[in-house]
Amino acid sequence: MRSIRYRPFLATVMIIALISGCSLGGERIYTDSRIAMDTIVTISVVSDSSKEASVSINKVFGEITKLSELANFYSEKSELTAVNLSAGKKPVKVSPELFEIIRLSLDIAGRTGGAFDPTMGAVTALWDFHDEVLPDDTKLNEKAKLVSYKSVVLNDKKGTVFLKKEGMKIDLGGIAKGYAADIAIDLLKGDGIESALVSVAGDIRAYGSKPDGSPWMIGIRDPRPASPTENILAALPLQEMAISTSGDYQRFFIREGTRYHHLLSPKNGRPVKGTQSVSIISDKAVITDSMATAVFIMGPEKGLKFADKMGYLAVIVDDNGRIYISEGLRDVIEIKRPE
């Protein structure tokens, strides 16, 4: 099985106001970045003790690594692969963590009418964005028929997962990183850390404030930057909230003038047109991660209405570069795109 290769420099949402070493009254920001879940994970905590900060950060990385091993779509040894290999044959007992992620993914699939669907695995496995290989149309049409979140059976008492159709595959790439960010925050709070920011690729969750009392500031990447140095679309403060972005610039290639990207339609397994990027803000990263994908699939106008109806805040850029912003963000967001 091949692994996904990410482009760290194309991070979805970028932290633009972290000043490691900034201190006030003995408190400092301690930051550590490592490779986990096939991407860059950055954890920043505010503490007056480097030892306590280090212990908490190491604990978080340990849990994220454990989660990655359970939910890795491309690993032959993961529990998720065991579930996929048993599709159409038998239920598979999984760990409580993996069971919960799958349960949440199915709940969100239902709420979005299938715009987010965790059973896209049979389709995503056909696309190779690193080597820029287009899948065969016949195979793609065939595999797209296997996408059906309603064909996943969970047994709460036994802790098992069963895929009804042989060949079905669950891919949790659109939700697992957000779930990991939430787990990280829970662990840090449990350790008495009063302020922190966790970034798992483009899925970010923050609480508390920086040592000087100012909020964590987050920059949303411009999907079509004017230049490498002018690549921030907008900036906004993030407190007690999470933000995730899905964009057509994260994993893609261009063939004969057509952009092929990783945000695929659950209906036909092909890249969705009409949108360049979607950022969703809510209280949990597991929500923002999956909902950013769902809103991207829905398209700008329908997606914005859906986000507003569900109580989420959104920043959407359509294919023409037009920016759609939820009313609740207008007083706090600062558009950075050059005129």
C-alpha cells in the first residue's frame, strides 16, 4: 500500500502570531512540532515550567501516535485496514477510540446528507496525487458504487464494525486529524495547562490566551496567492474554538489545464468543481475537519447556507476567487488579500 505524501509548506491554516519564548510573569509559550499522522503536528502550550510543558506535550504526541496507528488507511497493520479487509465478510472488533471516530463520522455523514462520507476509501485509493496518476474511468465508476455510509453497521455492545459490501473501505482522512486535535486539548486541560493551541496539519483548536493576554491569531491561507510572500487570505482570533480548512491546493495536480484535487464527490468519485477553499469554525475540531469537507462538496452558496443553519462560521472562496463570509465573522475577521 502506498502512503500519502503531504506538502507541509502548503499548510491549510497557518499560525501567524506564535512567538515562542514570549513571557509575562514567568509564563512562556513552549512549542514543539513533530511528524505524526503523516503530517506536521504543532503543539504550543503556555506554562511557567518547561518541565511540565514538556511532559504534557510528550503525552499528547504519544496519544496522537497511537491514534494514527489505529486509523491509518494506508497501513497494513492498522485496525482500520482490518475492518476494510473484512468488508462483506464479518464484523471486526476495534478499539474504543477507533469505534468512536467511526461513529462520529457516520453521524456527520447523516447530518450532511452524505456530502461527507467516510466510506470513500475504495475511491480515494484509486487517486495518486503524488505521482499525478489519473484513475481509469471504468474502475472509478465501479468503485464509486461502493460509497455508502448507510452500509456501515456498528455494534455498540460488542464494539464491532461491519461493512456490508465486499470491497467497501472506510477512509478517516477527513475527520481523524480533527479528532486528534480535540484529544490533545482534552489531555492538556487534564494536565492543568490553562492555555494552548494544537495544529494537526490544517486542523487547529485553541483555548485560553497567550502570556500577554492576547488571543491566538490564526491566518487562513489564500488558495490562489498573489505571490509567495502574500499568501494569507484572512486573519482572525481563535479562543475556545477550532478551525479547519479544506482546499483544492493541498493535494492536487494540473493536467491539460484541469486541476485534479483530493476533495472528491461521494456521488462519482471525481474532484468537485466550484470551490477553491472552505474554512469552518466551531467548538470542536472533529466537527470543523469533517464539515469543511462537506461544505466544500456542497458548493459555496449551498454550503454557506448549510453552515449558517448548523450554527457554524464559514469562510468560503469560490472558483472565481469571490469570498463568502458568515455574518458572525464580519466583525472579527480581517481580509489580508491584496487589492
